[in-house]
Amino acid sequence: MSGVSKSEVSRLCEELDERVGAFLERPIEGDWPYLWIDATYVKTREAGRIVRVAVIVAVAVNTDGQRQVPGMKVGPSEAEPFWTEFLRSLMRQGLRGVKLVISDSHAGIKAAVAKVLKATWQRCRVHFMRNALAHAPKTQRRMVSAAIATVFAQETAKEAHAQWRVVADQLRGKFERIGSLMDAAEQEVLSYMDFPKAHWLQIHSTNPLERLNAEIKRRTNVVGIFPNDRAIKRLVGAMLLEQSDEWTLQRRYMQLEGLQTLSDTAPARLPAVQR
């Protein structure tokens, strides 16, 4: 790359910015019952200082069972106004039919989802388990984990809720904070069980999005410190465009069984961006 001029680099960056912009601003068509949202942090320069900014990414599945990235945004924090504006921007692009939003337990996300989408919120089951185990001694964590896991092994939502309360009562004797945590989190951790059972494996946690975030971290760590937010959007957006193209060529991410019952309109796929 030593022979590439600054003007050539600028031209290539402008072309990439145009492609990434077209991808992130494309119209969203059809119904998207499931939406995963999460954030990861990267470093950038701002007014002569090095600061951490949030890169929030959304992944959705439509009524064809296909997975896509409807959008991403770079901002100063994960506060409620940031999440609210992000979700509203997706709505302006045409996002609709969202029935369940899966994320970690973040007050800003919960408030934004209730305000903008009015969808059911699912607290990531994996994150909840980590939070619960943090209140148990290391020697007791395997036992606590096994006890809570019996809830998720139930065949129906009714049975799971009943088992949840049994386990909470069993644990609160030794681990009062875990019992209180379970009392408060029952509905939000078991929300996914009110949806088709064929989808439970994918919708109970943010794992599908966390794998994507791990790849974002791997690529952004190579850069270290970005010169500005535009450079972050360029790199992460290009990676998301590449990932969406790969998903388009793969088989359905989710079984069709039950998806049509969640649809408000006829299914349609998000159009691909022409390269």
C-alpha cells in the first residue's frame, strides 16, 4: 500500500462510505417478529481526547425465517435517548411487525422498546444466569446453576413459571439476593416461552448477536483508536454488509413453523444492496 496516494485512499473511502450508507439506510420491507439489539464499545478521538463510544447493532428475523442486519449506529453512550432514536430510525426505514426484542438488562433499552416498539421484551437468559451466579460462592455456583436450569427444561410456559417459583423459594434460604433477583426477573426471563416453541433456542438469549459483536471487536481491535465516528461506521458497516450478504446465501436461520402466526402482513425479504 506504500504506492497508494492520499487522493486514491480518499476516493476508495468515499466509495465505501456510499455503499455502507446505502446498506444501512435501505428500506425495510415485510414483518420482522424477532429483533436482537446490543452494543459494544470502541475507542475514538474526540476534541483531542481518546473516548469510548457505543456501537449499537440490530439483528432481525423476518417471517421467511431469514436473518438480516437492519441497522447500526455510533453514539456517546447507551442512554435511553440514544436507543430511542436508533429504534425510531429503524421504524422510519420501514421496520414493523416486531413482537419480541431480545437484549441484556439495560434500563435504556427497556424504556426505548416500550416507547417506540411496544413489543414484548426478553431479558437475555445467559446474562441473567451470570447475574444470579455472581451472588453465590464459587463452590455453590454449579448447584445454583443446575437448580435454575431445571426451569428452562420445562415443556410449557406454565410449567416453567411454576418451577421458577419453586426454585426461587429453595434458593432464597441460603442465597437471599438470588431469591429476590428471581422474584423480580421471572416475567422478563421467561417471556420467550410465550412464543412458538420451535424458536425458543434462538430467542432466549442474545447469543446470535454476541457472536457478531465478537467479530466486530476482533476487527476494531486491529485499528485500536479510530480517528472519528465516520471511520467506525465505515469499518463496522462494511463488515455488517458482508455478514448480511453471507446470511442471504445461507439456509433459513429459523424454522417457518409458527412464524406466520406472528405476521401482521404478507412476508417479504429485506432487499439486498447492489454492489
